[in-house]
Amino acid sequence: MTTSTYVSSYERRLKLVQEAVTAHSGLGKKEARALAVHVLGSLDHIPEQVR
């Protein structure tokens, strides 16, 4: 029996950005996650028509 765990779309996007930041910078996971939170916050304030 498997247990499914719900992961929000925000968490999936956050992980994607965090992995990209980690892969292309000298930042650790904790710092990359903090930066990813700021990046997604900024992106979420751009109107969808512009994105």
C-alpha cells in the first residue's frame, strides 16, 4: 500500500527554482530556497498577460 502525499503547485515551482539556483550558483540549499521564495514572490506580482 502506498501513501500519496499532496504537493502544492507552489511547492513544485519553489523546488524547481531552488534546484536551478543551487545548480548555477555557489549557494547552499537553505540559501537557494530563501532566494527562490523571493524570486517566486516577484514573479507572482507580474501580471499574467506580461509573463
